Amino acid sequence: MTVAFSPDPLARYDEQLLASAELQDELRRTGYAVLPPLLGSDDLAALESIGQSFVERLDEPFGDLFLAAGRILDAELRAEVTDAAGDIVREHLRPLFVEGTEILGAPLQVKPPSPDSALNPHQDQSLLDEADRLGVYCWIPLVDVDERNGWLEVVPGSHRLGNVQRTLNVPWQFAGQEEVLRRHGVGLEMPAGSVCLFDASLVHGSPPNRSADIRFALNNFAKPPDAPMVHFFADEATTPGCVEAWEIDVSFFLEEDIMSRPSERYRSLGERPHVTVSLTDEELDRVLQDLREQVADFATVPRAAVPS
């Protein structure tokens, strides 16, 4: 079956963001790269303590479900935890990127021991204009992770699907196709303190945590220093077939209601055509298979050394 689909040409990779050209090329081809541990036992213990304190202080019930600290209602606690974790890990991440790269916060991720703690395949919010600017997430487990306690699952090559306008306010283009995406997922067994770098548009998720303990992780974001953060938004006032673009900063996620129209403190960049990707389940399955075959030469095992 031939699918009329053109993968994203990834113009955003024309600008060097990773310190290692080889590592950036791997990210361009596969969408992700796993590196060996960056954090020592003292840092991991401090981060674990931050996580435990966060759970104890949180007034909002989250029960058996996955929780991202960046989504809680308590803006003060949200900012405090993100800043504290970021202060610990940021210096360990800097050598991976070219000089001047901006490394934002470290939102805490909490996966409780529960069969309901799975995170379906999804794409994180686009924080830049990904048509031409590259953003990279740095996912760091604070404990050893495997399938039992909810390892990270990635869909190789899915960063080329072309869905570059992603927020909670804009309907996700692959909603209802999670099972198709899941079939193409690859689980990443990683030791505590290691890092998975992944293109911000890569589809990923995680199975439920079936261990006896909370699985904590962090997810920093790295971007070029001159690349403005862009938030896409749409509501009933938006022209049909368009999205609105807003220039924001980190304060939007720490202090604002991210489900509402950005306040006057942020600058509107106007409306843009909504870039759409429309594939049937069968077409998406074929596209993902083709993309995965294109990256088959790249092994999903940790590298032996971290660029310096």
C-alpha cells in the first residue's frame, strides 16, 4: 500500500544545538538518543527528597494516575519544585549542548505504583516554532527504570510526522490512534540518572508502574537562546482552520492557567494556518513502519560516553 505522506524534512536540524554533531545526527534520524548516567548518588538522593516532599505537600489528589508537576494548580509549589530540581541537573546537561543553549526548569514527573498510572502515547506541547527551531527534551529517571516500573517508550521516527502545533488547546491530530502508535513503541531500560534526549515532537508514553514504589523522573527542555517560546492556542474566537500564536516565557507555565487564552502580559503573533496531518489507522501504521525501517541502523542502547 502506498501512502501519500511526506515526512517532515526537519529544517529545524540545520541549526546545531547539540555539542556533538554525531549525536545531533542520531537525534535527527531516530528522534531520540540514550546517554549513560549524568547524575551521581548525592544528586539523585537530593532529587528523590524533592520528589517525596512534593508528594507530601501536594493538596490536590492524584490517586493512582500519572502526575506532572507542571500541571498542578498550586503555582507556588509548581515553581518551587521545578526550580529546585533544575538547579541540580542543569549544570550536568550543559556540556551536551552548544554554548549558550537555554535549559529550562526540570518539571517533576510522578508515576505512582498503580495499574492506572500508564501514560498513553502522546506528543508533548510544542514550545517553539518547530518549522525551523529545534527543541530537545532531556528525560532523566531518578530510579532504574524497566518495563515493570514504567520505562519510557518512544516511537522511532515519529518526530517526522509533521504535527508541529501542539498544545492542550489545539486538538491532538492523532487522538483515537493511540493503539496504532503503541504498536510501534520501543521501551528504554535506563539506569537512574541517565538521560534520554528526544526531539520535542517525538511520540512517547509509558506503561503502568507495577512496582511497589513511586517512579520519579524529570524532563528538562533545551532550546536555542534566541528562539522565542511560542504557544499555540485556539478557541471559539479563533478563525476556523487557524491557530493563534503567542510569544510566551516560562512564567506562562508556572503562573498562568495554561488552558486559557494567554493574558495581556504576553505578545500575540497573530493567527496562522493550522498545519494538519490526516492519516487513517492503516496509513499511520504504514508510515510508522516505514519511518522505523529508515532508522533501523541506529541501536537503542546507551552510548559509551557523554560528549564534553
